[in-house]
Amino acid sequence: MGPAVALVLGLSCLLLLLLWRQSSGRRGLPPGPTPLPVVGNLLQLDIKDISKSLTNLSKVYGPVFTLYFGIKPIVVLHGYEAVKEALVDPGEVFSARGSFPVGEKVNKGLGLLFSNGKKWKEMRRFSLMTLRNFGMGKRSIEERVQEEARCLVEELRKTNAMPCDPTFILGAAPCNMICSVIFQSRFDYADQNFLNLMEKFNENLKLMSTPWIQICNTFPILMDFLPGSHNQVLKNFFYVKNYVLEKVKEHQESLDVNNPRDFIDCFLIKMEQHNQQSEFTVESLLATVTDLFGAGTETTSSTLKYGLLLLLKHPEVTAKVQEEIERVIGRHRSPCMQDRSLMPYTDAVIHEIQRFIDLVPTNLPHAVTSDIKFRSYLVPKGTTVITSLTSVLHDSKEFPNPEKFDPGHFLDESGNFKKSEYFVPFSTGKRICVGEGLARMELFLFLTSILQNFQLKPLVDPKDIDSTPIASGFGHVPPSYRLCFIPI
């Protein structure tokens, strides 16, 4: 037998083996398009907009279907009922984190976002407790957000009503809030370290939403052998991690176990109380703080940036919000969270911004912790599950004309604020975002402070403003734009 024949036979056997594994693995799983060997269903998806592809496939295969990313099956849940049935009702079974190789390469299964089992439960419990006890009886979170809102307004005044790109300033405020929780300090807006960190966060959201990163998450071996933007993503993550490490070293040198100053101090005290087998290690601290730092900065800053763009595009909405601010708060005091219950329209606008932009359309992947029968299908232990948040936030029965920006989606006939179980920008169930309360507070206090002090002036006709995201992968990345902040 010649080498060429042997090679052909070998490849044929490998191909048959892959086909057999895929077909046997599909038994009991929900229906879905037939996968190709090696690449699975990737060629049938628009990797520039996975969420849109999932919506199209759900019209053919229903709310629960199976896709293959490479040779691995992934169960997709589309629509409110399916997502709720999985994440909320038997939430424990669907609470594991699914495969996300780019994130795993950074944190190696530690931290909050990409950990599982006991590690995840310990870190989540500790983080929630520490965030709730934030301030250690000295100052509340709200007071710190109000203080940062005043700094944000002063920074916007420095633009002197000239055209500016608000990306950095809107990112600086939530980043400083996370810094105050983690490091008990904030940056000056001109600090070079601050500028560098903000640049890393901003670049990573864009890169993580590119088709190449989706391919790397499907075929992680590529990250070890090929050049590409994944190397820049990893480089940016490690830059942030090294910055956090320096802060941890500073805290170790000045730690007073009887007087914890911030999140890092609380973690270091936990480390001293536990033995070496504990989940509380320096590596775990770095991963957890990096997760909080990144997630707490970029999601809120992108929402603020997208929110101002939508307010520029809809000046009639902005005018109504400012009228409500004038009537309830006035001009001579800072907004506070008590105001929100008296400002249903403003509350509805902020909810509608989050619903409309659909910031993380396919959520972070979940996985099942054990074999489970779900809607007559058998989902094996360890199977990755994608939950489409787009399908919930843009449900046409709950939100008529979901592709239209309309604060009326969250108002009843009397103009009162109307809650919706379909409002899931922070996900839902066991893996719901630990910083949801802080993020909601920031969005309300930052946006009302801006609109209390400035008129937003676009540089083009509002009708010509395009709010289409420039990338739709891991996240919906808002387009760049400029505006003028005109002092009132």
C-alpha cells in the first residue's frame, strides 16, 4: 500500500469516526440542523451576528434546539418560557458555566465568571456578602455613586460645550465606582494608569465581539498556534491582572485585620482564616477582582454610551426626562435613589435603553451539572447551554414593536412604571450578575445627573443618527459618535 493510499484511508476512517461520534451524540438531544464533520454548524451561522442566526433557526426548530460548534453539541434555549424553565425553575442544574475558552485561558477556572462547583459558590457567596456590606459602616454605596456623579458632571463641564467623544468619560465613572469598592480609592480622570486600564477594557469588548474570537472559542487549539486578535485580548486581560496584583501586594503590606478597608482587605482576611485547601488563594483573588473590575466597568459604561446616543436620536424622550427631573429634583440638589419611585418616565427610559441595546445577546454560556430530561429531551451532564437574552428582551408579545425604542414598553396606561419579568439584561437565575444592584444605581444617578446639568446637542440631524451596533458577537458594541454637552 502506497503512502498516498494509506493517507486517504486514514483520513476516511477519521471522518467516519467523527460522523459516528456526532450521530451517536445526537441521540436524545433536541433537534437541529445537520452538522458537518469537524466544523459542525459553523458554516450555517452568521458569526458576525450569532444572535440573529439563533432567532432564524428557532423559527425552524422551535425554542429548544441543538447546534454543533465544532464537534461539541450546544443546546440553545430561545424565548422567555424556555429560558425561565431552565435558569429559574430547576436553576441549580443549569447553573454551571459552559465552555468559554478565551475566558478560561485568562482565569483558569477561578473567579466569578468562569468558575464552577465549590469554587464558584464560595466566590459568589463571599462577593455578594462583601458588596452588601460595602462601606463597612462608613459610607453607603449610594453616597459614593452620588460623589462620582458630581465628578462626572464636572468633567463634562471641562469640555466647554465643544464636540467630544464621550467614551472615556462615561467609562471612567463606573470604573471609579468599582475601584472604590475593590481598592478604596478612585482615579483622577487624567491619571495615565486610569487611561491605560480604560483603553484595555474598551478594546477587549470590541475584540471579544469579533468573528475570530467566536472561532477561537470553538477551536481553542488555534489560540496556541496561530497569530490573531485573541493574543491582544489575552495581553489586555493580563495587563489588568498585573495591575490588580500590584494593588494586592500594597494591601498585604498595610493590612489591618481589625479594620478592613475594601474588597481586597476582606479577601486577604479570609485567606488568613482558611487553610491552604481553601478556595481563598491569591490566584483566586486576582481572578475574582479582575472579573469584578472588567464586568463592573465595561457593561455599565457601554450602556451609558449607548443610552446617550439613543437620547440624541430621540430628543422628545430626552425632553420628557428633563421635565421630570426639573419637577421632582430641581436644580439645587443631587439626584438620589428615593427620587426614582417619583420618576416613572425616567425609570422606564433607563429600562428601555437596557432592553433595546440588548448588551450581551447570548449571555455567558451555561452548562448542566447532571443529566437532565428537559422538555422530553435528554441533555447529558456537562453539555453547554446557550440562553438567548435577545429572544426575551425583544419578545414581541411582551414588548410590541421590540425593534423600536419606546419607553412605553415599561409604562402602564396611567403612566406608572410597569415591571416586566422579561427584563433580563443582567441574566436571571443562579448566575444573575452579582453587581446588578450597583449597576442599576449607577445608571439612574449618572444619567439623571447628566440630564439635570446639560442639554445634549448632536452634531447631525437626529434622524440621521445610526444606533446600529458596530459589532454583534459576545456583546453589542455601540458605534462611536460625538456630541456637545451644553450647560443648563
